[in-house]
Amino acid sequence: MKICNGTIVVSMDPHLYNIVSLTIACLICVGNMLLSIPLLVAICRSPSLLGKPRFLFLFHLLVCDALQLVIPLARAALLTSRLTMPVTQCVVLMSADQFLVMVALLLRAALSLDRCVAIRLPLHYEALLSPVRLRVVVVLVWTLPLLMSVVTMWVMLDRVHMDAAIPLCLLYVVVCGTLWDLGPVIIFYMAVSVLLLPVSFLTILGCFVLLCYQTRGQLCSQRTAGVTLAMQAVQMVIHAMSMVLSTTNLLSSEKNEQWSLATSITYTLGISLISLVYGYRSQELRCRLLKPLVCSQVNTSQ
């Protein structure tokens, strides 16, 4: 435990903390890439899959998850090499991370809504989720968070008058403490916290409740609905755990780096695994992934 600028920080050794953070980020990023690339290639090679809402949302979600894992990897690499970070780099990484978190959350809400409509209203599925509506949804999912993040980042960078390198123990204390005095930043976080997060979580929760009501007493016979319910339940638990841990650490007078590390691992690992499970449990994607292997075995036997 040590004191940085009047704030008590329950801190690991800075070098050890960043080595651990970098190692975990590398392992998660490499594992996610190795498992995501086959799914992305399979979806891209089949235009018919991109025309289906579930695979379209899954494709963008896998891309967003891959980009989201690069942020902690870049942050850990920069801090490991120097143990300090300029304010501008910190602001850019924070804005990029916030942007990708918002996109991923909206995509997961859209994917949950898609699964709910597919199970509850199968006869109206194609009419409700037409290609035009899908394109509009995808554009809005990426555009709205991008505009919010870019505007906020510009306001924050405009207030940075001295791009000094800040030590790890002071990084988020100084940056966040300074930025919270800015009106636009407060408006941004209020918009995200009051509008985006509750709407997305309520959408996922509402779909979960509707699916539970739809499949009550029939989970054994409706395996697809059961797996979908399980995925949505795990998704809500991971989001809730991450929010509770991060909020507790943020509101506490003692900033605990172990808690921050646990929160980051819980969120990045759990959320990336959910997207991969959605992909690999799809029979259509499995058939396309196994097709080259079957063809190669046939050619070898001939």
C-alpha cells in the first residue's frame, strides 16, 4: 500500500503488474485471434451467411472483440516498456476502449433481440429483420458510439496543455480526476450510463425473460432455445460482475490494482468466450469449417 498524490493505492510492484497484465493480454488476444479467424473467414467466404441477421451481428461482434482485446495489449506494452504514459496516449486509449465497449454492448443486445425474434416469431422473422433494416442497425451501432467517443476525445485533448508522462500509480487518478471537471465529459458518461447501458441491459434481460416464458417446461426438447438462454444468462452475469467490481473500485478511496486486474480478466475473457461459443455452436458454421477437411480427405483417398 502506498500514497500517490493523496490517494491510497493498494499496489503491486509496477513492473510485476505490467508484466502480468501484458502476459494475460497476450494470451487472451492470441487465443481469441486463433479461434476467431476461422469463424470470420467462414462467414466472409459465404455471402449468404452475411445476409442472415445472426451471422451478420456475430461477424461484427467478433471483429469488435478482437479490436477490444488489442487495447489492453497496447496499454500493457506501453506501460511495460516505460512505466509511464503521456496524457494524450492515455486519453486516446480510454476513448478507443469506451467506443469498442459501447459497440460490443449494442451488438450483443442486437444479437439477443435477433435470437428472441427467431424463437418467438419464426414466421415473421425475415419480415421483421429485413436486409435494409439490418444495414441501418449495423451502421447506427458503429456510428453513434464513434461520434460520441470522437467528440469527447477532442474535448479532452483540447484541454490537455502539457503532455507530460505520468507514472502508473498516478495515471488514472490524475487523468480521471482532471477530466471529471469537464462538462462535456460528464455529459458523455451520463449519456452512456443513463441511456446506453440500461437500454442494452434491459434489452438483453427482456429477451431472456421472454425466452424463459416461451420455453417454460420445454428446455429439454428445445435444445437451441436452452443454449441461447444459457448464453444470455452467462452474458448478464459477466457484465454484472464487471460493473460491480469496477464500480466498487472506482468509488472506493483505496484504488486496488488487483481488483482492476481481476475486473479486466473477467470481462475480456468471459465476453470473448461468449462470442466464440455463439459461433462454434452454429451448425452452419461448423459445416463450412469442416468442409475443407472433408474435401482434403476425399482427395487424399482418391
